[in-house]
Amino acid sequence: MNIEEVREYCISKKGVTEGFPFDDTALVFKVAGRMFALLDLSEENRGLSLKCDPELALELREHYPEVTPAYHFNKKHWNGISLKTGLDSKLIKEWIDHSYQVTVLKLPKKVQEDLE
């Protein structure tokens, strides 16, 4: 997937907003104010950081050498994926979906209901 495809997929999720966290080198995607993905736009680090439950995070790292701990987040709960590796877009979408769901499940029940 390229940057625009990842961006479009992330913002297609219900209740998602996007913004620049510090400057124009990355986009963050949030649901109800909580971040579930960061898209690094810089040429040298072009990639995606996704929230993950710890067990799945480790499993993904074991099975996919392209998946690494996200260097700028809690490495137990966030994985980084380089978009330069040519990973299957279906897998990337599944991981985005997982990150979104992990984040939604930690929101108050009323917010969760509004997102259904």
C-alpha cells in the first residue's frame, strides 16, 4: 500500500480524525481522541505504526521480519511496518482494523455504542 491508500483506509473508519502531531512529517489517526495509528511521511522512514495487543505484537514480529517494535511508542503495544517492503495490502488493512478495534474497546461504553 502507498501512503495515500493507507491514509484513505484509516480515515474510512467510523469516528476517525487525522492530524499532524508535531510537523508535516507524520499523520496521526485517532478515534474519540485516542491514537491508533501514525503514518510516517518522511522519505527515509516511510511507514506505519499501529497499536496492538502485546501477544499479537510479538507474534507478528516473529512471523514477519518487516514488522518491528515502533521506535517512538511503547514497544510492547506498538508495531512499526515499513511501507517500502511491499507487504500484502490485505495484511496491512487487517492490522489497521486490529489497531482500531483495540483502541475502540478501551473507550467508554457510550462512545463505543456511538461508533457502532
